[in-house]
Amino acid sequence: MISKFIVNRKYLLLSSGIMWCGVGILLNIIAYHWVKEFSTFGIILSVSIGTILGIVIAKFGFSKIANKNIFRIFKLPEKVTLFAFQEPKSYILILFMMSLGVFMRKSGYVPEILLALIYIGIGSALFLAGLTYFVSFYKRS
């Protein structure tokens, strides 16, 4: 069964890019459902601040993680499991972040304008940093 998920390590770059960009798009879609209810000024403000936040997070945080993952991927054996695109400890962090996002949405304690900023910021950062994987895949193809 696991043998069906064995790939050449360079395809981990592609799967990482798809995952990071896909989750980034998903978070922005979720944020859209809040933002569309805001006034025009609220929409412009939240999208602008969220996007700037995303660029900063991508530049100083997620892109560094992506580059570290790319370096790690090319130290792996030529054939690896598809799930090796993230370090095992990263899956714990992902689970924590997903749980925190669900808690913030469902608790009612966090106002939607703040949720929108957070989701746009993290979503944009994931999308932008995810592009790093595609660039690296393209350079190695």
C-alpha cells in the first residue's frame, strides 16, 4: 500500500507547492466570506492590511521554512514517500495551527474583521512562500 506513494524526491517540491498554495487559497476563500459582509472601506482596509501582513510573513517566516524544506528534500534518498514533503514534527505544528484556526472561528471570541486579517495574512504568506517550491521544481526539471 505504501509503495503506491513512493515518488522521486523532486516531486516532493511539486506536492509541497500544491499543498502550500492550495491551503493559502483556501484560507483566503474563507476570509472572503467574512470580508464580503464589510463596508467598502472595511474591505479595502482588511484586504490591504492582510496582504501586507502576508508579504511580511512570507518574506521573513514562511519562505525561510520553504527554503529549509527544499534543502532538506534534496538530502533525502532519490525515492521517498510522498508524505516526506514536510518534516514529521511539522505535521504536529500543522495540526496545532488548524485546531487554533477552527477554535478562533467557532469560539465567537475573535471578531470577524480580525479573523479576516489573520486568514488573509497567513493565506497570502502560504501562497507566496509556496511559489518557492514551484520555482525550485522548475529549476531542477
